[in-house]
Amino acid sequence: MGNITQKIYEEIKKDLPEIEKGLKAKKGSQKLWRQLRSKYSVLVPEIAEKVRESGKISMGGSEFDYRPELEQLKEVILAYLIINPIDEQSDDGVISDAKKLLHHNFPSSVDDIILEKIEESKIYIRSNDTDKK
């Protein structure tokens, strides 16, 4: 188990009210269950593994009732949030200063700085473009 990323936490916050709405009526519970089962099997596989689907019997062609599964899913998500800390700040899209420094060429001595300046001067002197001079 690891930390919950901010993106996954935002998805969970968005889904919990949907689950609450789905618990109120049998109609639509099957569709919601299938969507959330697919979603959480990818986002947080350990959550999807904990929810068991019960056997279903339909009366007169009516929709199956998936409210027990939705209830289980809600409880497992809440328990998962208790056990796993949430990353307050995700490093998605943030360039690390260490990564920049790793790829930056620093002169190792005064001699290297002097040699670099000499090379820049040679390029400047050899340039035919007077606008650059």
C-alpha cells in the first residue's frame, strides 16, 4: 500500500456522492456499479479486489439490484482512505531542481571557465555576421 495521489483522491471525492445517490434506488445501480468497478480496477486495484459481487435474481425482467455492491465499494474506499495517506502535493508536471542541476554542465575549475570564454571569443571573432558582433 502506498500514498494516494491527489488525482486519485479527487476522483474518489467525486465518486462518493455518486455512490450515495446510487444507494437510494435500485434503478441505475447496475450501470453505476459497472462503471465504478471498471474505474477502480485500474485506479486502485486493491479496492476492486475487496468488493464481492453477489448472485442476482431478476423478477419479471426488472433491473438487477447492485446496491449491496455499491455499499461495499463505499466502505472499502473509506477504509482505504483511512489506511493510506494522501499526497498533499503531487509532483506531476513539476520539474525537479535536482534534475535540472544533474543535466547542467558546471565548470569544474577556473581553468575550465577561461577555456570556455576563449572558445566563445573565437566563435565571435570568426563570425561573418556583423549584427552579432
